[in-house]
Amino acid sequence: MGKALEEIRWNIKKEKEIRDEWFNSKIYEFNPNSPNIFVIDTPPPYPSGKPWHIGAAAHYSEIDMIARTARMLGFSVLFPIGMDRNGIGVERYAEKRFKISIHTIAREEFLKCCKQALDELEAEMIEIMKMLGISGDFDKYYQTDSEEYRKLTQATFIDLWKRGLIYFDTRPNNYCPVCKTTIADAELEYEEIKTKLVYIKFKVENNKELVIATTRPELLCACQAVLVNPNDERYKDLVGMKVKIPIYEREVPIMSHPIVKIEFGTGAEMVCSYGDYNDVMLFRELMLKEIIAIDLDGRMTEVAGRYAGLKVEEARERIIEDLKKEGYVVKIEEVIHNVPTCDRSHNPIEIIPMQEIYLKQLPFKEKMLEIAKELEFLPEFHRQLLINWINSITKDWPISRRRYYATEIPIWYCKKCLEPHVPEPGKYYKPWKEKAPFSACKKCGNKEFIGEERTFDTWFDSSITPLFITKYKADEKFFEKTFPVSIRPQGKDIVRTWLYYTLLRCYQLTGKNVFKRAWISGYCVDEKGEKMSKSKGNVIDPIPVIERYGADAFRFWAASESSLGYDFRASEKRFQNASLFITKLWNIARYISQFEVISNFDESKLLPADKWILSELKKVYEKCLNGYNQFNFFIPANEMREFLWNKFAAHYIEMVKKRAYGDGFTLEEKRAAIYTLHKVMKISLKLLAPIIPYITEYIWKTLYSEKSIHTEKWDDKIEIEDLTTLTDKILEFNSLVWRQKKEKGLSLKDSIKIEIPVELRIFEKDLKSMHNIL
RNA sequence: GGGUCCGUAGUCUAACGGUUAGGACGCCGCCCUUACAAGGCGGAGGAGGCGGUUCGACUCCGCCCGGACCCACCA
């Protein structure tokens, strides 16, 4: 403290020492007994590949800014770090990483591989978080695949089971033949895919021909009816007749239904089980008998005749060839089709009826809408994403998955009567390899059981993170103090999954809204505004960026590039820009550090220029706090950059340089300048501390205090006469003098004759010495 | 097809319905000026379109166009 800054620029190698000191001195430790508690439900990142998305790194930097902001506002902050380690993503990664297949390797072996893959990926993510200066608790970070976490997941299931919110049902479901599991609507991703719309001739019983357009000719074998619109004059007299399905020669009825659009295709549609959810709905409504044409491997079943055993796409190509050969095809059009695909494998899903386990969500729609309306959203406009999703829910949530690396569903079935038995909570159960904890079936008395082999949907685990971190059912006192959670930060892309499921699950379990506010950020896109993806080759690895520019520059980029909730761009140029500000800040501090800190000074002795910059600072202070109160770091980042760079450094420092050196001024005047320089510096550091924690800490400790800046609060008082109305005048006048000197070929040191405007007369002495005005 | 958000220079953005629309990065030209050439000075470059309200519109309203995202049964 009290030392001058020597080095010509900020050395990012210092970041590590500073970080070690933070963790050694435990300045971020959470105190559950504090009267002001702030709890962050940090998104546990999902390790699913390398490198970690630079947008995720930026996102975590901002979440850290939330934590640091809350501390500076006077809260004790619970900022846990977690890892979401269950589900399909890591299984697919492990399959590639170790060149194995979930379908051929033993379950136990497969789990080991997944765990190893997770540990590798996780190590890199934790390393990045630490580099970034994340002030969360790394000593006890949690993992959703830990025994403790899975125990809680299972306990919540058991609770819901006992309350009758869980049921079994066999119904057509989204099924991914690649992942070989049922998936929920929330896991669907629609992709535009080019498909062939094939026009096929059907023979009607009156020997006329009826042409039908379809994108799924391979499902001809599962066709049970042909539909036309009741108002379609062309087909009116055909309704009620039978048509023969090409190739299969089976007869199905022609029926009418208003859902059929007269203009699309030929106005006639075939209904197959199951091409899409339209078919599902029609089968139910028209009481048609389903024909299962696709099996769990995504291959055609025996009903497909000569196409049996072929994959769906192969069968489609083959049947089109055969139809052409046999003269059934009228024409083929290429259409772009929005196809539902699996969000993990990106393979088109099939609709296959299977028995799955469901969690009731339809009865909670009203309540969820209420919660969606009362929850505070930052920014407000993202509330609509949640409301839209809730309104669009039409089915309960299928929570069972035919996967391995996930939390086991704790059910055993009686081997004789198949009655399901659910154990008592408090233990982590693995029914696929453990003996049932029951002596006899409660229904038939049989003594043998079969363990459930399926696991939960990942979202069933990750939707209780706020309960896990507040020690729900584990530490009642702690839970009471920390629940509900102050803030849920997350990206806008997972509003329909993570946010919705968390609100639903926590409401079902606690009867309450779990969050005070939701903080929703936009996507990080590339320099052209396009989504980053490995296939496009525009992915940026965050590690080299942080190594080259430092964590502060990285964080300043994340904070200053776009306002809360909007998408923001990443590029080399942008990182450079951010690092320029870090350098500027360093140089300002370096200049000021040559003067001894004056802590006590009678502010009535300040000169007008000092009062002017302090009143500018006062204004900026209010704006920054306003931004911080909304956890919108874009505001303080840009306000501070503008203030420090374009007002404080460019004008105030230049105005008082001579005075600070004591060149032609009294000692008191000199001291006034130095006092002001330090006061502005000190407060500016505090205003930047949550965004750029390393450099602010270093300057702070070098100049002002032995204690960390991150233990400070924003309680500064700036009471000063407002002179900000003169700001534009000052800037204009200085520019004018600089321009004139340049035009006259004068050096800045040379004297000049120029009149100081009346309203700036109060600054006359500083202005004269600054510009050497005669 | 429906919904949400958004449209200010190449990029990021600022401005109670009243300013020659401000700044930053980038670009061009000129300058070492003792915190900083990682600096300074100067310059070129902008409201998606059409209407309406108004004395006055970047700002309010409507329509159109464009973009992003979400939802949906166009076979």
C-alpha cells in the first residue's frame, strides 16, 4: 500500500497470485448467519465436449459479477459451483472418446468410461472458471451424479410417487432411434430438412384413381385411412369408398376430416401410425388400429414386407424406386420440411408407442402461469418465453429414459404380478444391480423382484439444483435461511427446459415459487452474428483468449459488449478492444500513483475543476449503481469506460497536471488536485471491481489498503455542488485550443492567445496552465 | 401458420417528442505531447421502407420489409 506502480503495463501473470490470495484468505466465504443473504442458483454446466463454449465462459463471468455485486451491496453470498453430469450428452461423448457403444458394452463398464470422460471434461471447465476469477466455492462443488445428489433426486421422486403425481402409460412418444430412448417435447429441436414429397396413385374401388402426396412413403404399410376435406368438391363422392394401398394391396377407407387442407398437395392425405402427431391425434379420434412399422432400432418391422429390417431412410429410397417402377408415382417435388429432431443426436425422431413413466404437469399449468407472472425477470421481455412455453404444454412429462449414465429410477417390480414397489427415501438406490429392499410383494406376497433398468431424464435431476444448494431435507435451519433463492441466472435457450422444470418441480415439492428473480442472458454468437458450431468451424476456445488478454479483459468484453438479455458477439478484435481499456485504466492509475495519497482534506478548499470532476463522478456513480441493481453490467462497464477515458483522463487529468506537480500553484491547490485524483481513482476502482476483479484488486492494494477491494461496500459519499452542466463547454473549449494549436503548427507546450468563455472563467487558472494561455 | 424480441455508420451503442443524431472500435490523413503511439488531433461514414398523430418524430401509432428466437398437425 502507498507504493507507486512501476511497470509500464498491467501484467496478467499477476492474476494467479491474486486469485490464490483470495482463496487462501477465504474472503468469499458464505455466512449463513448474516442478516443479508443472497443465494445464486448457478447453472451447473454440462460437460459434453471440448472446448468449453466461449459463451458459457462469458456467462459464468457475468454470474460472478452478480455475486460480486451482491457482496458490494452488503450481502453475504451463497455462490455454489456445480456440475451437471447426468444424461445422454456425456454418454455420446464417451462413446466417441473411447470408441465404444452403449449397446454392446456391459453397463458397469460403460458407467466407468462415462465417469472418466466427465472427469476429464470437468477438469478443464473448473480450470477455466478459476482462471476467470469466479468467486464461487470450489472446495465443495457439487456433482449431480454424486451419491448425495442422486439420493435427493430419488427422494423427490418417491415423494411425488406417494402423492400420486407419477404414473405409467403407454402412448406414442418421441423416440430417438440413435439414442434409443424416449425424449420429452422440450428436448426436440426443429430442423429444416429437404424431403421428397411423393405423389402416389391409389386405386379407388370404383376404378378411379386418387393421387396422394406424402413425405413418408415408407409408412404405406402402416396406412389405415385416406382423408379428404368434407368441403372438397373433387372428392365428395369418394368418401366412404375404399382405396387399395399400392404395393401392399390392402384396402383402407376414404374418410373426411376438416383438418385436411384442400390446397396442400392433392387435398388427399394418408393417415399412418405414426408419421407425426397429426396421425396420433387422428388415430385416436377415428378409432383406427395402429400398425407399428418402425422398431426401436429405427428399422422397418415385418409389416413392411420386403422393406423389413431396413433403416427408415433406406426403406424410403427403396419404396420410391419400386413405386416408380410399378407406375404409381405421378411426380416428386422437393420440399423443405421442419422436422422434429433429437436435440442431442440431431436425428429425426420417430413416434413409437412405449410404456413410460410420467410426471403430471398439466394440472399445474395455471399455477405455473401465476408463478411466471410474479417472478421478477431481468430483462423483463424474456418473461414471454416462459409464458409461451407453459401455454403450449399439452402432455405430461415423460421422465423415464432408456439410458445408463443417469440417476436410476427407484422402483422394483414384483416378479410375479409386476406390482411396482418404491422404497423409502434416504438412500441412493440402483435397482438394476441391487437386491430389492422389500421382503415380499404387498399385493401377491411373492418374494422375488425385478429392478427397474431405466433412468431419469437429466432435467429431472437438474431441476432441483436450488433445493440441493439450500440443503432441502438435509439441513432444515440452513434451508430456512436460504430459501427461496435470490436469483437464477441462465441463458434464454433453456427457459423452456431448465427454468420451467425447476419452477414446476420445486413448486410440486415445496408449494412455493423457488426464485425471487430470473436473470436471462442472450447467446454468444460469432463476429458475423451467427451461432457458433463445430460444423461451421467458428468455435472459439476460451483458454487461449484468457491466456493472451487476461481474465479482466475477457470479463470486460463480456460485460461491455451488449446489454442484458441480448445476443453478443465474440471476436479477436473485441477482446483486443476490451484489453485496451484495461491498459488505459492501468496507465491512469500509474500516473496517479506517483502522488502520495491524501486521505484527509477539507473539501471546501477544492478548486472548481476538482468539484467539476467529482460532480461528474457522482452522476456516474448513480448510473452505475442503477445498472448494478438490475445486474446489468453493460451499464457500469460502459459508463466507467466513458467517464475514465473521455472525461477524467482526457480532460481533468490534463487540466490539473501542472497543479498536481505544484508548478505555479500553492501547496493547498496542489493538494486539492492530488486529493481529487485519488478520490476519483479509489471510487472508480470500487465501481469496476465486480467486472474486472484482478486489476482493481492489485491497484487497490498497492495504493489504498491492505484489505481486499472485494470486501468493500458501495457506501461512498460524494457531496459536491453540481457542475456537470459545464462538462460539454469544457470538452469543447479544450478541443478548440488543441485544434487551433494544431492548425497554427504549434506544439501543445507553446503559448497561445485565446479567450476563455465567460462560463468557464471559474476554471481560468487551471485552463491557463494547461494550455499555456497568455 | 402463430407468437416474442429486435431494426440508429462495417461493428457495439447514447440521447424527457425539440441538438448540426453523441461516443467507442475499425478506416483515412496528420502529429512523440514527460501516465499511456496500448497516446493525441483532424476526417469520411448512419436512422430498413411507406403512411399517420404533431407546430415539430430516431423517439408515439399503423402497415410493409428484414433479422433472431420460440411454438405449431401442412401430410
